[in-house]
Amino acid sequence: MSTEESVPAPAPAPGALLLCRAEPDPVAAVAPLLGERMPLVGAGEGWSALVPRGGPWRDGGEPVDRVAAGWAAALAVGAPWPVLALWWDADRAGYTLASGFRRPVGYVWLADGTPAGEDEAMRTFAARIGLDPVLDVQSLDRLTRPDPDAGQGAAAGAGAGVDARARLRGLLAVLTRAGITLPAGLAPGEDADRLGRAARALPGVRWTEAAGRRPTVDESRLAPWMPWVGGPGARALALAQTAAGLTLTAWGLRRHSGGWTTAGALLIAHGALGTAYGLTKRA
């Protein structure tokens, strides 16, 4: 009999990925809302991926799910495309889909893969992302079942005993039908440092700007609603961002959620900046 004592594996580190249904240029334009520089890469046809370093949960003690959800909401309100946040920590994993001013929808699995969300949320998610209401929803429904083979049929190779991170991979397998293809190395479940290294090594990677700095992309390639364009659409969006930011900030303060409060404050600041810039352009 071996006298060696088994050493428990270290708890998985938290991490997240932000998937935006847009090409990298428009994503780079709104990413400063998040207040953190991130690698930005293409993630399939019409999709981009932001790879956060994760300062709010690494240094500030915020739960990764709240931070990721707040970031997704801030990006989705600030742009006309949906944002899917994938997140994970030692105890759970899940996703949040934010689209415009609609209520975000999400799902959670416990670390061992036990579903802890509502089936209706998964069906709402499928409808908002544009998946097939029959075949794709059947695949997603398998991910909401507690049996050990729930991941089969949704993701090739996700066999018996799928844990929470394998469920996320099963989700991504279904989302390939919506055009999402994550680059090599950007696998859900890895810690933020490893994801960052993998992203930096990818061809075509770019870095988003920090808050308060103008992204170095050609104005002619940006949508007319960006704040530095100063058009009617930009002014309307700036007012909408300010209103949404006030709502998110109040909601975050009531729930003592730093992630939502920060997202609201960023939206207020960005909306105020857009309004001021629009007035300057008109003067």
C-alpha cells in the first residue's frame, strides 16, 4: 500500500470571456466602457471575443458572475448587438446574455455539472441568439438535465460525468450554429492569465483602449452612433446610456453589487461624454 497522501487539486481560478456579435472594430469602439484593457480577437463569422484580465474579481473581491454580467449589460446597452458573457469559478459556471435594454437572461451549473437554472431561461436564450427553435433547443435542453450524459448530443466528446465547464463547452458546441468559433487556447475553464497569454499569441489580436482614451480606428469604419461622430444617432444613444446607467446604478446600490454599480457608473460617464461631444460638434 502506498504511503503517499493524495494532494487535493487547487481550486479552479475564476475567469470569463465576453463574446460580442460584431466584428472587432465596433467592439473596440465601445470596449473602453469596461475600464480595463483587454485582448480582442475574432471569434467566428460576425463574432468577437474580449478576454478580461479580471481585476474586479482578482483584486477587488467581486464575484466573477456579477462582474461579467455587469460588463455584458454595459456593452449591450452601448451598442446595437448582443453580448454573451461566459464565466466560471471554483463553485459554479454559467452565462449571461445581454441585448439592448431587455432583461439579461442566463443559466448556472454547479461545479459538478448539476443544473441550477430555469429551463425557460435556456429557451429564451435560444430565441434571442437566433438558434433553431427545435433542433438547437433540444440540444440546449440536454444541458439542463441532471443525468450524467446530458452533455452528449450537444457537444461531441462531452461524455459521462460532465462538470460545469464541460457544460459550457457543450453550450459553445451548439453556438457554432450561430457562427461562434473560439480561437485555439480560449477554452472556458482556464484562468484569466492563461487565457490572456493564449489571446496575445493569436494572429490579428488587438488591445482595447483604457477608459477615457479614443480608440485608434478610422471614424469612417465606425457606426454613426459612436459618441465622437456627433450625429443624431450618437446623441440619442448618449441619452439612452445615461438613463440606463442611472437605472443600473440604483439597482446595483440596492443589491450592494459593485459590478452592476460600476457598469451603471460607466454608462453614465460614457453617456455624458457622448452628450458633451455632440453639443461641441453642433456649436
